[in-house]
Amino acid sequence: MRNLLWPLSALLLLSVGCSDNEMTGGFASGARAKKRALSEGVSAKSTEDANGEGAVLGTQESFLTSGSAGKVDVVWYVDQSGSMNGETANVQRNFATFMNEVSTLADTRVALVAASSGSNSISIVPVENKAVQVNQRVSSRDALTIAINTFVRVGGTLPFGVNPYNGSLSSLASFFRADVPAVVVVVTDDDANGVTSANFEELAKSTLGKIPKLFAFRATNDSAFKSEPGCQVARQGVSYEVLANNTGGEVFDICEPDWSNNFEKLKQGIAKAAQNSFPLKKIPSKLTEVKVNGAVLAPSAYSISGNLVSVKPEALPVSGEVKIDVTYQ
């Protein structure tokens, strides 16, 4: 009997002496997972499963905003090729009013990437920390490629295969605020080439750190205004249509003579991005939980596009400071 008890008691002593690092599963496994997430500088949200054991739900990021206002950075890229005479004039005619009105809807920064002299030139009045222009001519098919150039900070390296442009474009990268949604507006009667809908989102994430919402005044073969003087469709802006759909933006018919209604839609889209869109630090595989002022939202009250979480406006208070907690994996 004594010989039989000795191995059993030794086994019990060995089990008690095991460290957490030597145990597998159960509480120790959950504890190590939480410790690992915290050591990597990530806020880990956890709960207890049916057995009372720790289970990591994912990374949590928090945002503070207001139900009546928000922040957003907007950059325009305007095609200045020879076929764009009427369209660039339309942009110039509406731009000042657009900037004044959109600034009342949110804490907005607006940048214009376009040549300020020569054919089809466009210019804006600079306002410190609010409005800036980068003097770069945009050709018919390279708006998205130039956009990637503007996303790269001074001294940074362009992704493989992206054509380099004027080095001063990189000065615009500091224009974008790290914790603020970004909006890209493209005006062109052609489709993108090189950087297209197939790779823009990933390139934007790797250079800018987030995926902007895209709005575009683009050419469409289905335009009801094709017979209007000056209307030209070089190629349908398919890339812009795909990106607008993927990022929660919108496209407009570039041939429409009166842009006032579409400018109003654009302003409201930008205001919506400012009020209810929140860029995560990485693209999640899934959202675990979204809270507004501590209340868990139903999945139907929010959506995800790339790294941009959008909460439906009706799920936000109409006034006062609002805290958004997003947990994701």
C-alpha cells in the first residue's frame, strides 16, 4: 500500500508546484491571453464564460464626440485635363460656398490638390489649420495615385508600384488628424488607372493609417445629361463607384449642369462622417460590441467598412458629449 501511495502523492505535489506557464486551458489560459494583449499595448476587454473562466473578447477603442458636431478632414482631387473645362469651372464656382457651409456642420479641415495656374486652374484661399492647397496638376486617370502620394509622410516610402509625384504632396500627410475620419472627393470624367478600387483601400490603410470615405463627381454612361454642351465621358468611373460603395460614400453625375443639389448631398455626407464615423487603429475581422454612453447597441445600429465604424445617427444622442466604445477582433 505504501508503495502505491507514494507515486500518487508525488503526482499531486508536482501538480501543485506547476506554474501558470506550465498549465494549459482553463483559467491560466485566459489569464495569459489577457496578459499578452495588455503587454502588446492593446486594451483587452474580457468577460467570464459559463465556467467562470476568463475569455478575451478583443481589442477595445474609445472615442469622444458630440451628437451635434464632430471632426472630419476632407481632401479634393480635381482632374484638370483638357476635357474638364466646364467641370473645373463648376468646382471653382461652388468651392468657397462649400467650405463656408461645411465648416458650420463640423470641425472640418479642407485641402485641395490641383494646379492653381494654367488651363483649368482652381484655387482656394488658405486658412491656417483649416484650408490648404497643394499645387499639383491632376491628370484624367491618376487621382487615386496622387492621393496615395499625399498620404505618405515626409521621408516616408511609397508602396511598391505607386508612381511618385511632386515631393511636396507628402506635406499634406500632416494635415490629416490621426483620430479623425477622412473623406476623399474626386472630380473626373475618366476612370482610375494604376491605383484603383482593387488596391486603394489597402494602400490607404498602409500609408494614411485609415480608409477614407470616397465621394466622386464621375462620368457615367447612363447620364441623363449626355446631350448637354461640354459633357464628355472618357470612361465610366467604375473604380470610384466601387470605392464609394465600399466606404460608405456616394457618387454624382459629373454631367449634371447644376451641381448645387449634389454639393448639398456631399455636405450632408461629410457631416454624417464627422458625427458618426470612427477610424479604428487596424482593420478588424469582426466587431464584438459597440456601446454608446455605456449602452450596448444592436448590430443593426452600426456597420463597418475597412477600419471605419459607422453608427447610425438615430443611435446617437442629439446633444452633449458622447462616448463610443468599440470592441473588435
